[in-house]
Amino acid sequence: LEKEALDKILPEAFATVREAGKRVLNMRHFDVQLIGAYFLHNGHIAEMRTGEGKTLTAVVPAYLNALSGNGVHIVTVNEYLADREANGIIGDLFRFLGLTVGLNLRELTSEQKREAYNCDIMYSTHSELGFDYLRDNMVFRKEDIVQRPLSYAIIDEVDSILIDEARTPLIISGGQKGDAGLYIAADQFVKSLNDDDFEIDIENQTVALTQSGITRAERRFNVDNLYDIQYVELVHRIDNALKANMIFKRDKQYMVSEEGEIHIIDQFTGRVLKGRQYSEGLHQAIEAKEGVKIKKETVTVATITYQNYFRMYKKLSGMTGTAKTEEEEFRNIYNMYVIEIPTNKP
């Protein structure tokens, strides 16, 4: 068993990194950093105060696990941090220990990415890992895959990636479909309805046609049975038009720019999210409602959430300054415990 083999050499491996740290960086790991490293190796979250040296701590379990030859991913929140570690003194420490260090950046080609993934240690952002996974699932030839099987990841600022952004979907959009006429027809139909033709559930943000509304739709669009399988697209357009007209309020959920574009407003911060679009044709329904130019609807080709992506790793660990509050969530979703590491005392 791999884990047993690694546990057997753990004391020597930890000691080796500690000695290398002293020789290369003149930084000898504190005992508390080795405690943190031990829990990271066991797939948990080390909660360490700011300034306790999380970066140096991560080197220890990364080195031990890289010895298995399966590659270790160190995940940062942005490319600047990934670059700083991989090409800085921490990268030098790994290289001194005889490991190869890769850096996975957005602008790399498939060959360069594959090279990075084949390194013993690879620094990357969480989003780039997720997108590489999606792209790998879209290739036609096995040789074009860049990722190796997902073995072990150490995530910095783990609460922001695995909890705050957990449900954020990564989406790769493909070709466009669109027929502006249908959006406009659905919009005009919805605007002609009476109050008893639809029901609104404000709490769940849903709206649906009542029996009288369905009858009116069948007359308007000249169909026998609105819910027949061949009219599924029409029903979808009507549902979106209902939502756009009855639930979405101008200057609350969205705004119309001077150029006649619909911009989403972030419900939590009130900031305008330029360049973001509602999916599944809802954006186009709002454009029809406001009488602006209707953009083509993009089709989602591949999508995954961070939560589902990171759960595919054989082993997952993380570091943060604040995670005790989310401990239950970490345990239930990822089966990871939050271990408070004491601060170093001289």
C-alpha cells in the first residue's frame, strides 16, 4: 500500500526537508511547521496563524508525496502567487531536493501544460486546474490530454476555494444558437397575460402559467398541447419570458447600459458584473423585455463546480488562517478535519 510505504519513510523525508531548508534558505522548519506538515500529509486542513510560514510548511508533505512519482499539485488563489513560489526560493528548495517543479499558467500551450503536469511538483490556480480538466474531457485523442490522474493537492487559502467558491461552476461555452423571433414572440405573449394567467412564488423566485394561461398560450401559438415534447423549446422560451417580466426587476437584478446592453447586478455587493450573462436563454429573454438587441445564446459544452473537481483527488489537504468556523462543512463534504496548529514559541 502506497500510504503505508510513505508513512514508513515519513521521519527521514521530513528530516531531509528540514535540513535542506536550513542549507538552502537558512530557514529550519519549526516543530509546529512539521506538525502542520504531518496533518497535511494525512489529508486534513492545517489552520495556522498568519506569519507562521504556511508556504514553508507545504514543502514537507509535498516532498514526501512527490516521492511516489504521482505528482503533487500546490493550489494558489492567483497566478502571481503560483509564479512567485515556483520560480522563487521555495522552488529552489524543491529543485535542491531533486524534484522537478512546474508552473501551470493560463497562456501555456497543451505541450507546455503537459510538461508542467508531468513535474513532481506543480503550482497552479484552482481555476486553471478545473478548466484543464474540462478541456481534457473534450479532446478527441487520448494523447491530447494534459492532466495525469489526480493524486494529491495542497490548497492554500482552502476555505476560500473549497467553501466560498465551492459551488461556482466552471463553464466552457461552445457554439451559438439563436432565433431572436421566438424570444420576442414569447415576450409579447407574456406581456399580454392577465394576473390570473400565471402564479408567482416570490420566495423561490419561480413563476408558472395557470390553466387559463396554458389555454391562452395554445391559442396564441396555435398548438394542440403546449406540453407535447415537440414544443419543449417554446415552453422554455415562455418560462424565461415569464421570469424576465415578472421576477427580474430593472436596476435591481440587472441594468441597461447606454449602449443598450444588459448588465447583471451582483445581489450581494450591488456591483455591476460586466461581461457576465445569465445562462439558458434568460439573458436573451431580458433583452427582449427591454427591447434591446438580442445576442445569440451560447451553449454550455462542459461544466463542473470546484467542489466536484477537488473531490476527485485521491487525497486533498489545505492550509488557512481561518477554517474552524467551517469545520462541519469540510467534514461533511470533503471528509477533512480542521486541525489548529499552535503558534511557534522560541
